[in-house]
Amino acid sequence: MNRNHPYFLRGVASLLVVWSVGATAALDPEAVVAELEHPDYEVRQLATDRLLVDETLTPADFAALAEAAGSPESRHRLLGVARHHTLRRLRRQVFPADGPASLGVSQPTVQNVNRDPNAATQVVILRVLPGFPAHGRLRPYDRVVALDGQAFHESPGMLFSDHIRRYRAGQEVRLTVKRGGETLDVVTPLANSTALVAMYVQPRLDLAPAFQRAWDRARETDYAALLPASLARQNDSDPPARDPLAEP
């Protein structure tokens, strides 16, 4: 995909217009932050996951959460959630809803870790990518052992994405996941795999420059309340930056 195509750039540039809505009435910032700052790591992580899958959140919600947040860790978590939802909205604005499917994970192979033909075959998740459905539903080192109830069959060099592409974007899949000592059923929607290829640059899966610039702009305009005070002061004193997506 040509990342300089005018349609692509218009989609990126229109991001801030989409965000111009008010706060979510049901959000209780104090309760959310209490979980984000809980002494138990798993409680903090579950609270973060809930925010990651909540598609109703707006910049006004994040401003309320920033006001309630008291620790650098909770602000860091909230900024990560804001980044995910910014990229998610961008993905939906720029790319078609239909197409080959993707979860938004790195490209692990289907593997039989014990090399035992009678042992279960699994996929070990290495990384989940912001802006895609897996973020907030899967975690690094989750082991996926079945897809819609069907166990994997090892095939040399076969990627997890090869199984996912049998579906279409917009469909849902049910993953059987082993996490720690638990077995979980994780239901997740699927995104367009074209977006994954365009938004993340192989082989390191760095965020593509146009999307990084769009996030940088949103972070400074919509989420300044979540930034460290020293960085926020620096941004306030800087002259207005030229729109990175504008024509030269």
C-alpha cells in the first residue's frame, strides 16, 4: 500500500474530528483509578484490559481519569490505552471494514513445543499490537491451543495468521487460551489484515511514520493531561508545530 496516497493521508488527518465528543456518562474515574493503582498487579492489568476493549472512551474521559490518577504507573497505563484507541479509530477510518482477517499479533508459528506427536499443538503469543482487536484480549506469552474449538495441527512454517486469514474482517473467533494456570475462552472480533501490513513495518513491527505522527499529534492535543508535567510545560512553550501530514 502507498502510504502517501491522498486517501490514506486524509484518513489520518481527520482523526481529531472524530474525537470531538463528550465524556461517557457511566465512567467512574475514581473507581477505575483505584483498580489501576491497586497493590495487586493482576487487578491493575485486568482494569487496563477493560479500558482497552471499551470502545466508548473519549478524550474527555481520559481527562477525568488523568485528574483522578495519582501515580506515574496509572498515567502510563492510561496513555497506553489512549494510544490504542487512537490507532483503532484511525484503522477504522482509513481501511475497509471487509477483507482478509487479522487479530493484530506478531507472527508466531504453530508449534508442538514437546515435539511429541501426541502432545497438544499451540501458538505462543509474542506481542499484541495497539489499534487491533487482540490488544486487551490477549497478552504476551498466552498460549492459544484451539480456534473455534478446533485444535491446531502442526505444519512446518505455518503461521498463526494463516489460520486467521481463513476468516473475514468483522467476524468473531473464539480462542482457547492457556494463561498461567488457567484455561480461558477469549472471544474477539477480527480486523482487516491490510491495515496491519500498512500500520506496522516489518520486520520489527514499528509503527509506520504517518501513524506515529498522527499519534504524536493526538497525544499533545487530546491527552496532554496524561503527560508528565515537565513534558506538558515544554509542549505549552513550544511554537505551534506544522501539521506533519500537511502538504509542504
